Amino acid sequence: MKKQKSYKFRLYPNLDQRILFEKTFGCSRFIWNQMLADRKAHYEKTGKSLQNTPAQYKKEFPWLKEVDSLALANVQLNLNKAYKSFFQSGFGFPRFKAKKAAQSYKTNNQKGTVTLLDGKVKLPKIGWVKLKVHRQPKGVIKSATVSKTATGKYYISILCEEEILPLPKTDSNIGIDLGLENFAILSTGGKVKNPRFLVSLSQKLVREQKILSRRALLAKKKGKKLSDCRNYQKQKLKVARIHETISNQRRDFLNQLSTELIKNHDVICMEDLASQNLMKNHHLARAIGDASWYEFVRQLTYKADWYGKKIIQISRWYPSSQLCSSCGFSSGKKPLSIREWTCPNCYAHHDRDINASVNILKEGLRLAQ
């Protein structure tokens, strides 16, 4: 079955190409903000929706013609999608984009306008750009998204439509209980330690952020703009590099773990956790954010779809920690301090988390029938 799969590579543009990238980022951001502002003003005045397009602005702002027109067209599609999500799915109303936010734009492949060949990628209006190809994309290239990180690195994500073959069946099912002390507790009895990437670099991050704060205060006293303070910008880059290191470590850990689970198991059962609600607990919010449960479930879900495996999520209200996995007896709620307990009915001794993961597996398989 054909699926869409993206490949991300590091770009190494020359000076002229970097200038064109920055122009495209800026024009995409400008079109988004201008179209959004005009739609809001039109609705407040007439009570009707405005169907505006990027082409309407090129007469007034001719410099928009210097960049890839497909990048601007995709801005319109994204804005329409944001409006649809607001009215139909309850997401927040579209917001204006700032220059300091993430920089990216998307272009489509039309008759070879996006081509990957010999360690270079061809992009509309940009030409051939060097990149580091660590794996070869397969299938037909549909689109490409160019992005720039806070540390000044350029990346491209190439979306391909390709034939992805299902992985061989293993006749193995597993239940997973996500936690903080251990990232994942498996029904097989195994436990995956939580690497706590943010905590491991927290001291270095705090130290660099304090220096950044002092330099910002010093610039304010001197009446200088932060954009004109070279020492502040250097320190800002240091802080951004630490955050980037944490993000890369976490993403690599989640990718390796999710891929291993998908390869070795046919059915994976887990709780449907609401991470956003859990993060309202200010004592645990930082730890939950560092664990990144949502991203882990997202990776498991799309990989299962690719490779013919199955993800079953049970209700978050299912009392997995209260039931005995041996006899099914409910012993009621237990404080978090109790990590092991003995069933008063069958006298089976349980590790709290492993018992919960076994119950999650049983409930997931029951729901799958």
C-alpha cells in the first residue's frame, strides 16, 4: 500500500541561497499576516468571510514576485485549514506570526521542480542546494518544506509517496504503562528508564539563561535594542544550542524506542493519556513535558499504520492500577507511594506498574475482539 513518508536532511546553502530563503520566509509570513488581517477586518465590517488569495497582493507588493509562488499558495491553504480547524474542531483562532517564531515554507513538486540528485536538491527560485543525504528517498516526491532552526541551521523535509511493505508478524502483543520514573513499563516485565534529557542539561541551561538575562538587563539600562547587542545575540545562540541538543536527544530516543516496539510486536496497548490536562499540575508539568508522551504515541501510531501493526488505546479512566492482573479483584485506589502490593483475594504479589501494564494489555485485547 502506498503511504506518504518524509525524509529530513540538513541543507548547506551558499550566501545567495540563504538570502533567498530569508526572503521566502519573510514573504510567507507577510502573506499570512496580511491575509489574516484583511479577513478579520472584512468580517468585522460585513459579517461575511473574505476569500482573498496571495495573487491579489502582488500588484501592491511587487517584491512578492521574487519568491516561489507555490510557497505563498501553501500559506493560503494553511490559513484556510486553520480557519476550518477553528470552526469545526474547536482549535484556537489563527494568530499573527512573528519574525522570532519558527521559520519555514512549503513548496510542491510540479514536473520535477523539486529534484534530489548527487547530494543536491533542486528547489524553485533557489536552484541546486547542497545537502547531507544519509538515506535515499524512495517513491515520488510530492512536496518539500524548508525550515530554519533557532541556531541558524537549514533543513529540508521531503515528502514522498512510496510503497511501504508491512513488517512480518511476530505473534506478540504488549501492554505499555507510561510513567515518569520509568518512561515505559512493559507487560513483559521490562522497564525503560526515563532518560530525563532536560534534567541532565538543566544546570548548564540555567547558567547560560542567567547570563542571557543579565545581558538583556544591561542592554536595557544602556537603552540599546537587543538586536544591536552582539554579546546578547551570541549568548542567545548558546541557549538555543542547548535546547536544540535536548530536542535532538529526545527525538532520537523516542524514534529508536517506538521503532523497536513496532518491529517486535503486532498489537500495542496503552492508555489514552491527556498530556495537556496532566500538565496543569505545576509540580509535574516540567517532567511530563520532558517525557514527551504525546510525541511517543504519535510516532507509534504512524509507524503502526505504515507497517501493518495495531495500536489500541484504552480509556484513561480504566482502573489498571487497582485490579489484580491474576484474578481481576479490585483492591481500590492506592497512593503513589505504594509501589508493590499483594492481592487480598489470591495473594499474588505485584509490582504496581507492571501489574498496570498487564491489565492494559488484557483490556486492549478485549476491546479489539
